[in-house]
Amino acid sequence: MLILDQLAAAINSRTPVVLEYQRQGKTPGPRYGNPYAIYMVRTKDHPEGRWYLDWYQTDGASERGKLPDWRQLILTDVVFLNSQHDLAPFNIIDTYKPNSERYNQVFAKV
């Protein structure tokens, strides 16, 4: 199953995940959290669009250090994903904005 499909399933079931994110300048290591939305953003640098993940990171590697907190990840830089089915579904936090304009081209969202 592709990471995109795994994340969509985790979003639909509100299943916490652990993932590895490999991007230059970012701290390596596992990241733990709750996926909320996968969506496409088109820019002049990427007119074909780029998939992003909005998620609430609860633990693990972080260059900013402040956790838990919202993170936006470029989906092609997520190289490993494991859904944590042994944990209870996550509760939707009140800072989540499901009607945000950024979700105009959404693939999956809570």
C-alpha cells in the first residue's frame, strides 16, 4: 500500500501514526502524531502541484522542539509510515480548521 493510501486510511479512522521524514535540514528520526489532512498545493515553483500532510505531532524528532504542535510535511519526503492500530483513535483538537482554504484540493481529511 502506498504511503498516500496508508495516511488516508489513518485519517479516516483517526489512527495515530509513526513516520520517518527525510528532508534536507530537518532532524532525522521517528515522529509520532495524528494525521488530519492530505491536500495539494500548486505554486509557481510546482505548477503540477505537491501533496502535503497536516498533522499534529505529539512526540519524536523535531527541529523546532516544541511538541505537541502542528506540522506541515511534504508528502514525498515521508519515507516510512506505520499506523499505530494498538492505540485508541485520536480526539480531534480544537485548533484544527477543517474548512481552511488550504484544503480546496483535499485528498483526505478528518
